[in-house]
Amino acid sequence: MKFKLSNLASMLGTPSGSSQQEMATLLFADICGSTHLFEKYGDVRARQIESRVLDLLAARTATHHGTVIKTIGDEIMSRFPAATSGVQAACDMQEGIKNDPVLVDLNIAIRIGLHHGSVLVEKNDVFGDAVNVAARMVALAKADQIITTRETVSYLSPDLQQMTRGLGRSWVRGKQDEMEIVEVIWYESTSLTQMSDVETQKILRNKLYARLLLVYRGQNIELAPSAEPFSIGRGTRNNLVIDRELVSRSHAIIESRQGKFILADHSTNGTYLMLENGSRFFVRREEIILQDQGIICLGQAAFDENPDVIHYECKYAA
């Protein structure tokens, strides 16, 4: 079997004549729960929504002097010359999704991962360890999050560094040692200016953001923004135990993230939600932001007469 020289060079890890190695920031961004869009809106409308999101992400990439490498389904991959421009673009992407007049009522969320390091640029594509690490970062990110590495943060200016918080260490494929993972706190500032100290920010979040009230079979539960993840399921170790055959042992969790309460389903049969305005949602192995008030039902369709529904209400500061 004969190989082309370029293919052989790639297999051996030897740069071909058109390759160039450089330092760059790689960013991945994808749409959370895109499967749900197709279930809810149908193929045509869902694809229009996806295109709107991807166009917005591409535009924010260009604004911050980046280059779109490729789009794959509901994901975009971009390259930036510096970590600062990559982080600023990531923040701008998140803010753009939340402020876009077409998307604002559709409950769209994206997750972003990025990493700054050495890459091999070959024609219109990039390869190398930094690409793999950036891909791992987006896999670790949750809805509305921007996740990066401590190494990337070291390239940022002091004011941008103060917009980050450490999340501990995680294994990254291809790395012998764990890497320190960092979240970029984009939602506190629209101008990327210096943030106040961590304790002050925590107090402000607890005062200004939502508290979530849950009512189940006469039991009242209040979750604060600083609370630990709240687990629901059939297993006796959950914070809220619902012992029904359609409910998984560890069915779902509710956690506070970036000023919102997010329900993450981990179940076999899924979670159903019905909002006060009559809108219905179904999530299975996905996440959804809880808004206003409504009911949650585990493993079966939600309706008011079901004694095992969980009533919820988001409370905001006056």
C-alpha cells in the first residue's frame, strides 16, 4: 500500500511543507440540549435556531480577531492569537446568546472550553495537544459555563485573572498529570473590568439572584444560590426521596450556577416539566434552566393532579 507524502508525514508526526507551529488559543463552544430543540420545534425551525446561534458565535470570533476553524453539528471551533482575545470572545459569546432578541425567549444555553498552547496549523485546520485539551475543557463545562486551564489563565492580564475561580484538578487524556481546571466568571461583568473580592461577590449573588422554592407532598424546601447540588431520586441518600418505580435511584440534581437554578437529568425515563404558562418540556440526560414557576415530574408526564409532582418557584430579589 502506498501513502502520499503528506499522509505519511502526518502519521509520523512530522510537519509537512505547508504546516506551521505557533502558540494559539483554541476555543470550542456548543449548544446544550440541541436534541431537545428538534423534539420541540421540528427539524426546520430547530436548524434555524442552531444556525442563528452558530452565526452569532462566528461573529463574536471575528470581533475578537479569531478565526473559525470549523463547525460540526451544533459545535464551533475557533482559534485566537492570544488567551486574552479568546477569553474575551468567550464572554462575549455567552452574553450575546442571552441578549439576542431572537434567542432570548428560547432558553438557549451554550458551554465553552478553551486552552492556550502550541498548535500545528495546517492549511485551514489545527492539530496538537492544545486542541485535545480545549476539547476536554468543553466536555467538562456545563450550561452557561466557560472552562479553561490554569495554564491559560497565566497568560491573562491581572484584571481578567480576577474573573476566574479554580475548580480543582482533572485528568485530561494524553496528560500524565492532572490539570488544574478554572472557570471564567463572565456573568458578573459586561465590560470585563476588575471584579471585587470573592466574598463580596458571594454576598451579592445571594442577595440579588434567585432562591428556589420546592414543594413536595406538603414538604417545603428552599434552595439558596450558594447551596450544594440538591439530589432527587429513589435512592435513600438523595436530598429528596421519591420512591416510585419510574424514578431512577439517582434521577436528577438541581444546582445553582451563574445566578440560575439548573435541573440536570441523569435518569432512564427522563424528567417532565410544565410551566405556569402551559409550556411543557422533557429532558433526559440533559439540563434545563428552571424559570418562573411550574411543576416537575420524574419519569412520567407532568400534570397537576399527580401527587408526586414537585412544585417549584424561582424567587428574585425585589
